[in-house]
Amino acid sequence: MSDKSKQNISELMDGELPNDCSRFLLKRMQSDEQLQSSWNNYHMLRSCLQQEHDAPLMDNLGAAVVKQLNAGVESIDTAAPNRFSGWMKTLAGASIAASVALVAVFTFNQDDLNSVQNSPVYAKTSQQFINPPNASMVRVEQPTGYTRYPSLTPQIQQYLSESNYQPQIPVYYNTEYVNRIIIQTRQKAQQNNTAEE
Amino acid sequence: MNSKNQDKMSEKTLDAELVEQAKQGKMAAFELLVNRYQQKVANVIAKFIKDRHEIQDVAQEVFIKVFRALPNFRGDSSFYTWIYRIAVNTSKNHLVAKSRRIQNTQVEFEDAESFLSNEDFRNLDTPDAVYSRGELEKTMSKAIAQLPEDLKKAIILREVDGLSYDEIAAEMDCPIGTVRSRIFRARDAIDQALRPLLADESLRREQHVR
């Protein structure tokens, strides 16, 4: 390595080297260890002279940083600017919250739909008695803890549960008599509704 | 400003060139950039953190953050102004995290138990490294002290007082070519004094790795 090259490095770091020479030298330095070493040592002299009392003298920190970057998961690709900053983040958060609320509302209302559409199915034969038809539709009595009206007192919840139009009857009580009772109860309820209207 | 000055690559343009190359993934360019600003960053961190080992760790963290954030650097401000802000924020965050660690001492004990299996904790300086750093500072101070007076004055006017070559020429009452030569010779003298020491140190590091 010539003295001229080293003097060029000295001038480059002070902003005293012409543009074209600077670009050439920068390119060359990246593949020449001797030139890199001179750059580092010249800067270490600068570090030593500019070092403040409390700070340690920094010695070729670049090598340690690059080593860590190469070893780690860091890469310029993953460092792409985050396009979802500021108000976009807020908007995304609000969207998620709204979706959750919507799902909650539909789930809540689904109970009402189920109570009308999925009326209990009852076994009519001995075979069905063992394997009830459309078993997934069979209503299961829920403890009051799972009520749709959690803010009400247990007594009122119990009352509401008992006064429901669809009586909670275990599947093994399935007889024509029970079915008739249910039909009567429904008719009665419909009549009441019509009378109220 | 004459046309000759305009043809020169200013320090700001030099930084911008290195940043541009680092953005393209040229790690050698980023290494040159780190070594260019390592001491200034350490000086900033030292205003917040007193422990010398911590300063080095935080400085490393600062430059890793700088690398990750390079795509965001548009060059509106100088590169140093930009990394100065990152250094200040990183130092403050380090202090906050450290105070949290002190509050959660139990966690620290658990970390200490898994010391041997934890890669992060092995980056502490060995006594050898501390010794060689001390030697480096001694050698550097000795080499500066031994510089001829004209070289010493030129390099101090440049690095400590931050004068340009023109201003140094005026101050020392000599041609600008002489200033170039004196500054280079001062740097080269230090370079020559450091090389054997750094070669020993890199050899020791290699042996330590093996």
C-alpha cells in the first residue's frame, strides 16, 4: 500500500479529497484490508483526541457490529420502513375491536334464533330413544351462570328460564303427551301474542 | 468558496455515500461508517451511563438500530445529528430497562443461573480484552506525545479544534500542501505504532475463539 493511498484516506476523512478520487477510494477500501486498517487507525487517533473523560476509547466497533448483524437475524430487508405507522395503526386497532364487537353481537343474537329455529327434536321410536335424531339440536338445560341476562338476579333469571315458551324437557321424557303439551303451549303463546297486538 | 473546494467530497457527502452503499447491503461500507462515528456516539452515551462496559454495549446497540433504520434516513439532517438522536433515545431506554431489571431482581437471579447457556451474557469483556484496551490507550497517548511539534500542532488543530486545512495553513503560516502532509504524517505515525499491538490483539482473539 502506497503512502499516496494512505494520504488520500487522510484527506478523504477530512473532506479534502476530490469527488472522483473519493468515490474510487471508497470502493477500493471496501475490498482492501490494509486500507480499512488505516482508516480505522486514523479514526482511532481522532477518537483518542476527541474522547471525553467518561467515555472509553472505542476500538474498531464497526467489526463487532457487522459481525453481530451478520450472525443475527438482522437484515436490510427486514428493516424496511413500517408503512403502517401512526393513524394506520389506530385504524387497524379500531377495526379489530369492531370485528370482535360484531362477532359478540351476532353470537348473542344467535341464541334467540336458535330458540325459534332449532326447536327440540324428540325421539319417537326405541331406536331413536337410544340415538336421538339430530342430536346436535337437542336443547341442553344451561346453568343460570350461562344466562343471557347476567345483570339480573338469580331469582329473576330462574323465573325467565321457567316462563320461557319452550319448556326445558329432558329428551327421555319424549312422548306424544309431551309433544302435545308443547304444541298447546306454543298455541297459547301465539294466542297471547295476537291478543296483545 | 473556489471551484477547487466545490470539487471536493465534503464530509457530509462522504457520509451520504457510505449510507447509500450500506443501504445496498454493503457491510464493509457500514463498518467504515461505524468506525467513523464510534467515539462521538460513545461520548454521547457517556453523558447518561457511567459504566464503561455498558457504554460499549449500548454503542453497539445504537449502531444496530442505525443499520435497521437506514432506509428511513433521507439525509435532511446530517448523519451525525440523526445518530445522535438514536444514541440519546437508546441510552434513555437502557436506563429505564435497567431500573426495571433492578426492581425485578428475582429475574436477574434466574438469568444468572442460566448464564452459561445464554449467548447474550457471553459478550462481556475478558480480562485480556480489558488489558489490551488499556495498552491501546497507553500506546496511543505515548505515540501522540512523541510526535514532532509541527505534526502534533497540525493534528490537534484539525481533530480537536475542528479547523479546515485552509484555516490550519493560515494558523501555522504554511502552504496548504504542508498542512496535508503534516496531518497525514501524524496519522501515519500513530497507525505504525498501533499496528503491532492490534496484530497481537487479533491473534489473541483468534486463539480465544479456538
